[in-house]
Amino acid sequence: MFDDDEDDEDFYESHLKEDIEKFDTFQNSGESMGFLDSDRWEVLIDHFLMNGMYNKALICTNEAISQFSYNPLFNLRQAQCYSALGKLKESINILTEIERMGNESFELLLTKASVFSQLKDSKNAIRYFKAALEVSNKEDRDEVYLDLAVEYENLGDFKSALAVLKDAIKYNPNNEAAIYEVAFCYDQLGEYESSIKCYSDFIDENPYSFTAWYNLGNAYLKMEKFEKAIWAYDYCTLINDEFGPVYFNLGNAYLSVNKFTKAIESFDKSIELDGDDPVALCYIGECHEQLQQLDLARHFYKRSLELAPLLPDAWLGLGIVEDLAGKTREGIVLIQKAAELDPENSGVYYVLAGAYEKLEEYQEAADYYQLSLAIDPLDEECLTDYVNLLAMESLAEAKDYLDLLDRSDPKNESIPILRVNLLWKMGRKEDAILLFKDCVAENRDKARELFDVYPELKNVTELVHLADN
């Protein structure tokens, strides 16, 4: 931001200590600092600005203006001081006056854009960032592009932000902030395939960019292409094995494909590099839970809660461990705590429903199944378990529930599959076969899920024949 004359820099820096002492004396006693060369004022002001001593910088700019009223640089520094102190209207007024006098410069335009950004006036910020780009040096351009992109993001115009960010990366392929912002924009647009192409193309030209490999892995992870995510994360670690976040996400990817030991190793490495993290500890607990290592799972869930007592997933995990250990009643108390902390989490209510069903407290189980489905009607496992619970009491009641649900959500492909099973059990075999025929015609792969949910129907030749032909 500051226009230092590099040829004279060493000379003026050698006077900086002397000028700071003069300023301290001036502040403490009111004794005049006397006349200073304009370049020495500039070095002193920039020193105070760059070290966050904005009030001192402002006092210096006022003194410098009194001696060099014709030099617009000091008015610019004054505006920058006001901006840093949060006096944005004062800053804008000074900048506008400098601009009116025809003293435009890259630094003036960039400063004015930044002040408009602070004022949340993105449209004017964009205008001045664009103007700054037109007069910028090549080495400054990628950072201005980045600032411009953020303003587009603030307006929700992520496509324009992406175009600008690609220019930033073109000028400086090592601009990590721009690489991360590209990922953010694609996330907001939900264009993960485009994100993958963008990072793949970038990696073709810059194969040793660990941030690009990391963001490529993140895009694959969001698309639930876990093996490809692991592949990308592995390349990231080969380039930079000290980058903690990649090990955390790598652990998530391994957890998603049930490679629990690998996941633990990755989370451990993340903690080694970045310190204890309650979420990482919670995920390690989940891995041990899946490996049926309940004592270790309990240990890590408790460690997680020591760091983050309000983390719902850790309370949920601890409750599940107690349930698995045969202490379902104690587990329910812990799972209820998770529900209190995260009342919009359908999964917690689903786990509660299963726990109450295990205790044969069917009304409580039904209540929690309904709560879970009210939040996430598309949870097929929860719907299946609830229908099975209703069917234990009455096949007709279970079918009536599905019929009612079908009228409110006719596109739910799980409903007819569940209805096939109920019709078969009710003895309405012809109706079941006709309905299953429709399911196969609509979506054969989805229809075959009937045999995964109800394996006993694999012995029904008529149904199997329809699925295979």
C-alpha cells in the first residue's frame, strides 16, 4: 500500500529511531518536532501504520500536512489513518477531495475501494477495485483480483467472483487464498463437477500445489467419491506432510469407507500437527466404536467432551457406547443430552427411537421415529424401521400410514417398496406382485433394494423373477 522510495530507503530508515524519539518527546512534553524532510515523515508515518499505532500515525500526518500541504501523499495517509480507526466517512471525504484534485494513483483507488468495502458498499468497492486494476503493476494484481472477488461474493455473484479468481491465479499460481476462494464459490454454486475440472486443470499446470490437491480432495469428498478424495489427499500429503487440515479430511474419507484404522491414523496425525481438536477426538471415538473397542471409544468421547462440553456428536457417541455395552437406559440419558444440544438433528431422534424400541417401550419409540421423519422425511432407514414398528402392532395400520405418506410425498420411491412387503405379509400376493412390477419398471435398481431390506423375500420366486428380467 505504501509508496516507499527504495533507493533512499536505507538512508531514511537510519533516521527512523531518531525520529521516533523526537515524536515521543513531542507527545510527552509538547516540544516541537521541528522540520523533517517529507521522506522522513513518510517513513515515520508508515512505521506507525504498519505497527498498528494509528493514533500516532494520524498525529504525524497532521504535522506533515502542516509542513507539506501541497503533497497529496500525506492527505492519503491521513485518510488511511481514519479508515484504520473506523472513521470511514472522514476517510471517504478526504479521498474524494484528493480524487477531485486529479491526484489519482493505484494506492488512492485501492484505499478508496477498501473503505467502501468496510462500509459494506460492495458496488462502489467493485468500481474502485476495477479502477485500481487498470493502473496496477503486475505484481500487485492478483491481490486486487482477490479483493474484487470477495466483493462479488458479498453480492452473491459467485460466477463473477470465479472469473476474477481465475485471473488472480493466472497472475500468481501460488496465491493460496485465491485457490481456497475458488472452492468456496463452487461450493456456494453447488458445482462440484466444475470444481473438480478447475482444480484438475490447475494441477496439470502446477502439479506441486498442495492446496490444489487438498481442494480437489474436498470436492470429491462433497460428492461422496471417497476413494478419489483419498487419492487426492494422499498427493497433498506427499507434497506437504506438515499440513494438518488434510489429515483431518483424510480421516473423514477413510471413516466414510469404513477403513477405521486408517481413519484413526489420519486423525492422530491431524492432532499431532494442530493440537487436540474435540471433533477429531470424537471421530476417533466413533472409529473405535465401529471396531467394537468400546472402552477406547468411551475414552475418546470423554476426551472430546472435556474440550467441548456442548458437542452433541460426542454425547451421542457416548450414549451409543453405553447402549452397545448393554446399558441402554443410561445410554438414553446421554443421547437425550445430544438432542437438547442439537434439536434439529433427525439422526439423534432416530437413535433414540431405536433405543426405546430395544427396551420394548414402543410408544416412545414411535414418537421419536415421527420426530426424526418430521425433520428428514427422506431418511429411508428411519422410515423403514418406523413402518416395521407399526407392522408389529398392525399390518393394516402400517399400510394406512404409507398410503397417507404417499399422498403427501408421491415421489418417495421407498414407499411402494415398503408397501410390497406389507401387501405380501397381508396375504395380498397378487397386489404385491403387480405393485413390485411397477417398481421394477420405474427403477429396477431401487426395486431390488426390497431384498436388502427384507431378505426373506429372496425366497419368493415371483418377485425375484420380476427383478431379474
